Amino acid sequence: MAAAAATAPPDQSGLAAQGVNPWLIAASVMLATFMEVLDTAIASVALPYIAGSLSATNDEATWVLTSYLVANAIILPASNWFSLRFGRKRFLMTCVFIFTVSSFACGAAPTLAFMLLARVIQGAGGGALQPLSQAILLESFPPAKRGAAMAVFAFGVVVAPVLGPTLGGWLTDTYSWRYAFYINIPVGLLALYMINRFIHDPPYIKNARKKLGPFDNIGLATLIIWTGCLQVVLDKGQEVDWFGAVWVRWAVLAMLVAFVAFVWRSWRCKFALVDLKVLKDRNFLLGSILIFLFGIGIYSTITVLPLFYQELVGYTAFTAGLVVAPRGLGAICGMPVIGYLSSKVDPRYLLTFGFVIFGLTTLYFGSITLDVSPTTLFLPILITGFGLSFVFVPISTAAYGTLKNEQIGNASGVFNLMRNIGGSIGISIATTLLTRRSASHQNEILNSSPGRTTPAAVQAAQHALNGYYGHANSLAPAQATLYRQLVQQASL
């Protein structure tokens, strides 16, 4: 990956920027990316409130996330073909418009079915925002300044998932869960204005329509099947005991068959929907693997830590969001530093530093107890965010460093798909380990306690609650109190 600078393609940033200040271009596309990533994090916080408002169970409400992620994953790798076919600026503005309108529909949804339909449309509109924004950024800056450009892009990708729980918790607790979607409307309108004002298609995009072959129906069909099955299995697998459910086994089989067919089609077909030959570039291949691992690491910790504060310590969604917000502050502090160092230091050293910092801080998180205060983890969370900025930017800069501008759009779709799949796998692993280890620890705690301890503990708790419930009615609350303490300790 160190060879990226030595074999970098010639500077073609002037063709993409067309006289516009590249930092205005960065601000324009970063708004769209930040809005899309932030929405995913905000929606996850509002799920219990959505379920109650729409008369749905918590399991049914999780389809609000799943439906979005499935549609998002399908569009991600195919975004380059649509941008070449319809024009990148036009397609990007269309996606922002679809995302904004569907956000209003999600906020105004009267039923769960209407909400799911709006979320599918929103996911389809949001799927292209990340790869298109990243491709525009990379093409608008000269190779020597792409590290600074990726630092701006990382603000949307790394900081937004951290700020999402805080903003989502505040909107939900203060106003309504519907405002978690309505907040996208002013941001989307501003992004539309800035994209229309400052973004221009480079010459190769304008001339690409003549060179495009027929639409790859088979490629799209196999892409829909394998990404859809993968996302549904990862989201719902733990709830149905994974391969203990027959439909999961069939879904995994369909996913594997479709994935093999998709790879074969994308590698052999001259007019494939997604050109996987870009993986022949060694830097991009290694970068894609590393961003996949990065997705597993960051999304698993972002998911588990707010759950710890909400379910075990008893914080509200807003308070839990405030406690983990220093990670975003650390990332913001790290962005200008990594933007400056990216052109002066070997990206391998920066990447190693980032992963080491991230690993040490997450190792520290493994030693926390229920006695933590809101400020106990302030410094480790802050350092984690700082370290994360040293991971994403060097990976992205080195991965795209040896690609031509004409390859970046296609490569960006693959790159962001790898990160999102890694994130889905990380969340799934974290959720499964948390659920299963919690059940195992409950058995160990009960088996290690002397037989006389439990009746004595129940009697003591019942005695403490007599003044609230009366002696005749205090048994059930006492048992519930002890079980809640057992769950808390078993979940650590």
C-alpha cells in the first residue's frame, strides 16, 4: 500500500472540479453522506417508540431497520452503472430527492406497512449517496490531497453513527420519534441546492452513455438475491436460533448460489452491472479487506456500548447518547491531524497506530462494571474516536491511490458495500455473543450460589419491599428485582 503514491495516476482533478473550489464540493457531498449515515443511527434509537406508536411488537419494528438495509445494500454496488447511464450529478440529486421525500413519508407513516414501504424507498435512495459522494470527492482533489478529502468524508461515515444516538434520543424524548425522520428534510433541501450549484460531471461521465452496453438483468437479479438474503439472515438469525430455523438454511443456500453466480457474471461479462476486475489492483483489494474488518470493529462497539448504558445502567436514550458522544468529538479532533499527516507519513504506519489505539481502548471496555459513572469512560471513548480517524482515512486513501478516475466510481460502490457488510456482520456477532453469553452466565451464577442463598435473598428483598407493596403482595416484586440484578450481572 505504500506504493500508492509512487504509481498514482496523473492529476485529473481539474476535469472533475471544473473551476469550483474542491472544498465547496466536499461540503456539498458530505452533507448527503452525513444525512444518510445519521438516519440509520437515529432510527435504531427510536425503534421502541415506533413500535408503540404504530401498534407493533418490537420484533415487527426491527423490520424498519432491516427493510432499509436490504434496499441500501442492493443499490450500493450498482450505483456506478446508474450514474454512468443517467449522469452522476442528475442521479445523485435524484437519490437525495428520493431520500428526503421518503423521510417525510416515514415520519408521517400511519401504519407499520406504510412505514416499511417508505423505508424501502428511502434505502434505495440512500444506497447511492455514500459511493457517489466518495467518488466525487476523490476525483475533485489531486492525489496528493486525497487524504484531506477522505478526512472530510470520514466525518460523515465515522462521526454520524456516534452522534446519531444522541440526536435521536433527544428528538425522541423531547418531541416525537417522527422528528427523527423530519430532520432529514432541511438537510436534504440544502444538499440539493449545493449539489446543483457546485457539482459538475467530468467529461468521461458525459461520454459514458455511448459506451454502456445493455442493462445486466442477470447481474441485478443475483445481486438482489444474495445481498437481500445476507442482510435478512444477519438481522433475524439470532431471533430464530440461526440454522435451527428452516428458512435460514434455505436463505443461506440461495445467498451462496446467487453470490457465486454474481461473482462469475461480474468477472466474465463485458457489460457487467458491477465490474469486479477492479479487485485486481492490489492496493484496492487490501483496502477492501481492511475496511471490511474496520466495519466489523466499529459497528459492533457502537451497538453494544449504548445498550450497556440503557439496559444495564438505566440511562435514557438521550443520556446514553451523551455518554458515548465523546467518540465523535475524538474523531473530529483526529480529522485535521490525519488530513495533514496523510501526505507526509506512510499510510501503513498511520493505519497500524489507529488499529492499536482502537484495540487497546476496546480491551479496556471489557473490564467495566455496573459501578461506572457517566464520566468513567470519557477518556477511553474519546481516544477511541481519535484512533478511528487514523484507520478510515489511510485505508481509503491507499485503496484508491492507484486507480484511475474512471475506475473510482465502480470501486467506491464495492468499497462501501464491503464496509456495510462488515458492519452488519459485526452487529450480528455482537448481538449473538451478548445474548448467548448472558444466558450462559445466568446458569453459572445460579449454579455457583449455595442452595440456601436464593431463598434468603428473596426473603430479604421481600422484607425491603413490604413497605411499598404490603407483605401479601411483595413476593413477585422481590423475585423480579432479584432477577433483574441477575440479568445485569450476567450481561457484563
